[in-house]
Amino acid sequence: AAGVIQSPRHLIKEKRETATLKCYPIPRHDTVYWYQQGPGQDPQFLISFYEKMQSDKGSIPDRFSAQQFSDYHSELNMSSLELGDSALYFCASSSLRAGEGISYEQYFGPGTRLTVT
Amino acid sequence: DAKTTQPNSMESNEEEPVHLPCNHSTISGTDYIHWYRQLPSQGPEYVIHGLTSNVNNRMASLAIAEDRKSSTLILHRATLRDAAVYYCILRAIYNFNKFYFGSGTKLNVKP
């Protein structure tokens, strides 16, 4: 079965640079979530989108922005990178589409490991 | 969001049952109880969820206390592949938009 795809899998950037992470949800999933997991820490919710609209916001820095496109893929844009942004970034997707039953599961991708030097 | 409390770590022998506890004393009547696990170097994966009644699936069982202030994830026969961090998460019935991960329990399975 198709899973959530994230690209790139690894990314190395320098301080003050920008980075763009991409997420391709499972086909027919309409909701995308972004999480950040620092070294030795638990995943922290950043932001979510439902049907291309932002649906909720967590501890996302103002330097970060995200959007969901018409094909439901999502991009997390990170500017003025700091050393503390080094982390694993997970994208998850789920289906909340009416008529297909509400899935309570979030399916996570393999993550993008961002290293800021 | 209501908070959950789990032991930092637990250890089990292979082929034996494992009971992973979670306290959620401030749970509301509209909170679902979800369990996810994260294997090393992987994204979290869904294990099971429930509201009031005990639940079983191919991966595990979820036992929910009558007052809903605690729950227990039961792995019936632990394997080495079950070594992971297990997260107990509460999600409001009307809020499909986010999960707040607590500290989780790191399960070590000994051969």
C-alpha cells in the first residue's frame, strides 16, 4: 500500500539559510500534519491542513510557514535557520473525507532529517 | 489538552505479555485514547484507540478503566520487533487536527 512520502530524506543547511520540506500524503487523504522531533525528544505538533486550509497550529516558529496544494501535497518552508532547528521533521496524513468514514489514524512518513551547521 | 503520564521505560522478555500503563486523570468524556509507537529511526505508527470499551486488534489490546482515568496497552506476546517508544495520546472527539505526544514509555524486549 502507498505510504506517506517525504523529500528530501536528509538535508544539510547552514545557519540563516532556508529549507523546504515536501510531503506527499497517502492517495485520497485530505489532511496533512507536520511534527518536529528534536534529538532525544518527543514529536511536537507544528501545523495541520485540511482540504488545503490551515486547520490547526501548534508550536511552529514564525520563521516557518507551510501550505497544502491543490493536489494535497504539503510544503514546510523554513527560513533564517538556526542550530536549534536541527531535527527530524515528520509529515502525517489522514482522511476526514465525509462519506468515506473518518479515519482516526494518522499515517506518518519516514521523516526528513534536517541538520543545520 | 488533557495530559497523560507514562513510565519512562519498561522491560520485557520475548514471548511474554507486556502491560504498558497510562494515567490520564483529567480526561474528559469526549476524549479518545490513542496509542502510537515509534520504532528506532522511524515515524510513529498507529497501534490502537478506544473511547470507553476495551478494544482488540491484530497488534494489541487496550484496556480502559471504568472511570477512564487510566488505560493499559497490552502486547500479548512481545517480540524483539516490539521494542519501541509507546505513546499514549488523548484526542478530543471533535478535534481531528493534532496529536500532542507526551513522554512515552521506552519498551526494551530481552531475548
